[in-house]
Amino acid sequence: MTCNKKWLDWGWAILQLLLVVFLCQAEETVCRHRSDPENPQLSNDGDIVLGGIFSFHSSWKERQETYRDKPLPLECTRELQFAQAMLFAIEEINNRTDLLPGISLGYKMYDTCGSIARSVKVALSLANGNEIVSTPSNSACSRPAQVQAIMGDTSSSLCIAVSTVIGPFQIPMISHFATCACLSDKTKYPSFLRTIPSDYYQSRALAQLVKHFGWTWVGAIRSNNDYGNNGIAIFTETAQQLGICLEYSVSFFRTDPPNKIQKIIEMIKVSTSKVIVAFLPFADMDVLMYMLSKYNLTGYQWVGSEGWMVDSVIAEMDKNHILDGAIGLSIPKAHVSGMRDFIDMSLMPIFNNVYKGVYAVAHALHRILGCNKTCDYKAQLDPFTVSAYLNILQNTRKIHFTTKEGDEVYFNENGDPPAKYEIIHWQRTENGVVDFVTVGLYDASLPADKQLSLQNNFVLFIIAMLFMQVPVSVCSEKCPPGTRKVLQKGKPVCCYDCIRCAEGEISNITDSITCVRCQPEFWSNQRRDACVKKEAEFLSYEEIMGALLTAASLFGTCMTAVVAFIFFTYRKTPIVRANNSELSFLLLFSLTLCFLCSLTFIGRPSEWSCMLRHTAFGITFVLCISCVLGKTMVVLMAFKASLPGSNVMKWFGPTQQRLSVLAFTLIQVVICILWLTISPPFPFKNFKEIKDKIILECALGSTVGFWAVLGYIGLLASFCFILAFLARKLPDKFNEAKFITFSMLIFCAVWITFIPAYVSSPGKFSVAVEIFAILASSFGLLICIFIPKCYIILLKPEKNTKKNMMGKGTLANPTPPSPGKKEQVSSAEHMRGRHHQFRPIVIRGGSPF
């Protein structure tokens, strides 16, 4: 049963197939039109027919469909001037003898009423014809197109739909008003050309116009179709490159319900931007203008596209002066002689585009037909050939034509004409009529910095008159020089805070995004907008501190000279002779050098001063300490030599003293020579110690050499201090060792405190600390060792005697001991006994003890 049923089903299917084939063969092969025929609104026969697709009317009447019957045709309202411009051009060409001689151009024009569906339908009618049933034929339903080219349509969306449908048939379509940049894509729309510039250039021109006036925070309203969406997309991309931000970007279409447009009005009210870019065709702007007037939304600067900027109807609707002062773009004005009389309308630039489109097709036909005085009727003529010749026209600028008014017409590789726009400014006259004043020009063929040309003073004056001041539309005020921009979190790049540049950094332009660090020798000024040369800081003679230290150094030098003069004058007196006059004069000489070497630390460091200051200081102080050490050893050994049986003074005679001073000093000289040879001090610019100043100082070169010099001085000073301390209680009348101890105590204290003070002092103060240490230690030696002697020489001459120096005055009439102090008397007697045992020794060189 199952097998029989299967064969039955197969048999029934084959029977049905044979029945269909038989019926098909029985019927004639014909091509049938599946819908009602579309008759052109305007037509005329000719040798060659051109098609026209225009929006004679810009809108249609709304009606409620019942869906029970076939929809009625659209009922349209409004204009047909574009078709009239095409008629004028065809009539003019037909009357010419130099262009297509002997050939008449015909036309078939349709009204699309702004409907995409109707545009596609009439385009197919232009391509296929309107016959209901074609002639019987065994071939496919195909034949040559009825027209050689199609002029139109007015809007981008309609042209996209039509070009998509008729593009495979290579029927050229030339639009006068479709500006969407997407139509420049020849892979999608190979046979589309236009006589109006692409919105690619218009959008960029609008962005540059907005940037020119400093409006960086704007809103955007666009038509919700290919024209508006693509136009604002390119505007947004260019605006971002120019630093312009969109606070909002909204779209609508004229058929949208009123509540959607009302939401746009509410968004405008709550926004902070005061500039609105309206990328709309005139039909959509009509609807928006009605709502703007209803809510009296004034106080905004409008920037418009060419779709509505010179529309007199919109200007007439603006009773509340909402659009006063609007600025935007328009197709450059054009004059075609005779056309104004033919049409008597104001949209001459757009009509001129239609006129140039018709002439472009006529020149292509003239070339195809090989026309000279006559045309070759045998030439292959079909839309594909016309499209090919138009492509030749578009790819090679050498093949172009000039209108009777002198305008050159050609297309670039994308089928677009050169992009030029006039910048229009709305100015209301005294009688209330809006005057569209040309205030500038945009030419995309020029270099980028010269494309936009504006009469700045005139425009700014007019805008200021309208708004009392030039409108400002920014999210954040400009950051002045000396600051940098820091973006606000979660907001566009046009919303930012201005942060002051850090120390040592500047920004010298407005709205800088970074601060630039100054070169090492420069520093930022107070405003942080310029780098100024750092002040060079060093201890100079002109400043107070340098002058005081210089005065102290010179005073110490003079004081030492006075002491030397006193000692030289009284060189034969016992007190001078008793204190080793040879070492005393050598010590005074070294102290003079110590005072003077401090002057090498003052002034601008140089290569020679840096090497001199530390080496001179090290050698003179070693010479000074060597003399003090020699005096201390002589005093100590002289006491030892006064004891019975002592013969120690033969090792500390004048020759030994001189050799010891020379030996000690020579060691320091060797250290300094090694230091200067291996790595000497050198002038150095210190940029790090104080940020806003350059510290001119002497770098040590070898730190080992520096600390070797100081260490050797400290070693001699410590040894001298120890010996002086041991001899401080020697029983002579005038104890030299006691004063040496005091001087060494001051010397060591000064240089011990010098180290932390030197390290912690900034800049020139570290040099001042070093000079102070030199002067303090030098004054300590001078005052402690020599001033008491000068006091006796000058003020107590009665004590400057040999008897007093021998201590004999203290032995006469000794005071008897008090009762009950037996132990003290014994000690005093012992000391007196030691005094009696002390015998004067005269050291060669005149130092009696």
C-alpha cells in the first residue's frame, strides 16, 4: 500500500507539471506592465529624449487609507521651477546651430512630489516606457531605454533610491540639488553625477566657519534622511579635529509627529550652547520654524546649510526674529541671460545647476555623434554610451565646456563639480524684510589656510549689533597662557578646567594641553607664560654679606699688620724675645695670608679662583698651625730643658724649628699638587640646589683631595691642641702654652661646627660659612696669642722686663702660710723650690727662659 501511494503521488505531480507547460505554450509570449501607466507631467517629442525627475511639489496631502481599495495617486502641492529651468536649457540648445546641429532634444518630466516610491516608479517608466502590453516576441522583455539621461532629482534620498535602481542599466543621472557625500561613491552609484558640490565640502566648510568665530560648544539639528545624517556625520568628524564639541545632535523629519519636534525644542531650552547648526532642507526647516515661532525661542546663533539659508519663504515666516543674524552657506550666485525672464524667480543658483546639467548631456551627445556642422546619425547612441562619454568628461579636466556666461563646467573623479560656497548672513532691513548678504567665500580648491575668506569686521559688527555682543558658545572658558587644560571627568573634550603650570614650566598659548619645562638655565616667570633666564647667584663684593666679609678680612689683615708692626718695633723687649720672635713673625705672616685667602672665595667663580681658593686656604692654614705647633713644642721642651741634666733643647733649636715648619707645610703642598693634578676644582653651575636660580660655585673635583687637605689641617690642629693642653700649667710668669690652648680650642670648635653648617647652607651661604670659619679661626689665633702681649707692650710696660719674665718678682717676701694649712704650705714651698731650680736658658734666636 505504501509503495503504490508513493507512485501515485509522483504521477500526480508529473501530470500537473505537464499541464502547466501546455498552458504556457498555448499563450502568446508578451511583456505586460504590472501597474497603472505613468504619464509625464511635461513632455515633448524630439530626436533624442531626456528624462526629468523633479519635485514639482514639495509635499502631499495626508489622507486616511482604508486598505479596502487601491490607494489613490498622491495629491501634491507647490512648485515646478526646476522643470522650467530644464525646459529653458533644452529650448536654448534646440535653437543653437553650434551644439547638436540638426538634432532636436525632447523631454519627459515627472513629478515625484518628494516620494521615494514614486521616484523609483517614474524612473523605471523613463527607462522602459508606459505601454501596457508589448509586441509579441520570442525574446526577453528588454529593449533600449526611452531616454538617454535623466535630470534630477532634488533630494539626496530620492537620488540614492533612483541611482540604485537604474545604475545597472548605466543610464546617467545628473542631479542639481542632491548633496549627500555618499553619492560620490562610484562603486555604488557608477552613473550618478551632479552639478552641485558634495556635502563633504559643505560640512567641512560649516565646521571651519564655526571654528572661525570661536564657537566650540554647539548643538546640531539635522534632517532624518541621507542629506542630514551624512552631512552632520562629516561635520562632527571635522569639528572634533578642530576642537569643537557637540552638546547634542538630534534629528527629525517633516512628517514626524509634533511631540517629537517639541522634545527637540525642550532640549534646546535646557542646553548651555548658544549656537545651533541646522543641517536641514527647506521643507524640514519650514516645520521647525513653525515650532520655534510657537515657543518664541530667541537668543540663539543659527548656522545653516545651503538647504535653507537663502529660502525667502522661511525668512518671511520668521515673524519673531528667531533666525535674525543667521550665518551659513549658499550656492554661489549665478546669472544666466534670459532665464529670469523665462522663470522670474530668485533661486537662480539652483536653476543654473539644472541648466549646466542639461548642457553637460548635450556636449556628451555632441561628442558621441561626432557633430561639426552636422551630426552622424549612424553613431551608436544609448545611455551606456552617453554615460561612458560623461565619464570621460569627469575623469579628464581637459575635456570640459564653458557656458555662455563664462562658467567652466567639469566633474572630478567622483562626478562632483568644484566646491565653492558663498557665506550668507541674514540682515533684517528697516521695513522688516530679510536681506541675504554675502559676507565671505569658501573655495575648497585653495590651500587649507585660505579656503575660508570672511569680511571679519563687517560680520562681527553686524552680529554685535544684533546680540549687543558677539555670541559666546563654549563649555569652558579659554585657558589663558600660563595654564593647561585638564578634562572634566565624563564630559566632552571641550569641557575642561584650567590648571596653573607648575614651577619651571610654562604655556605661552591659549588653551594649551601641556606645560613645557624650561631649559636648565631658565625658569618660569610669575605668570608661567615665559621662560626667563635664571639669576646667577654667587657671593659678590657688591652685596651686603660679601661686603661685610670683605671688610672683616681686610680688618683682620690690617690688625695682623699692626701687631706685626708693634712686635717689630718692640722686637728687643723681653716679652717679644721670650716668645720666639722668629716663629711669631712667621705666624703673623701666615695669619695675614689666612685673612687674605678668604677674599678668593668672594666673587664669580672662575677656573683659576676655584683652584686657588682651596689650595691657598689649605697651605696658609698649615703654615699657620705649623708655626703654632713649633711655638708649643719650644715652650714645652724649654721647660723640660730647665730640669737638671736635661739636654733636650739641642733638638729644638732654630734650625729644627724652621725645618719642622717647612716639613709640615711641604706635606700640604704635595697634597694640593696631587689634587690639582688628578682632579682639580672647577667652576660649576648648580641648577638643583635652588630651583629658580643658578648657583655659581666651585665643584671640588676630587672629594678625596678636599678632605685630605682639611684632614691634614685638623690633624696638625689636634696635635697642637694636645701639646698646648699638656703645657698649659707650666710655671712661667707669662704662660705661652695657656694662650695657645685657648687659640686651638677656638680653632677646633670653629671647624667642628663648620662641617654641619657648611653642608646645610644653600647656595652662596655655604661659601659665606666657609669664609666665616676662616676668619673666625684666624681671629682666634691672632687675639689669643698676640693681643695679651700687645696689651703688656703698650699698656703695661712695667711688666715688660727680664726680671718679670724670669718670675723673680714673685719670690721676694713670700706670704707666710696660714695656720692649719700645712699641706698647702708644703706644696707652695715645693713649687718655690722648683722655681729656684729653674734656670734661664737662651735659645739661639733670642728666646730667653
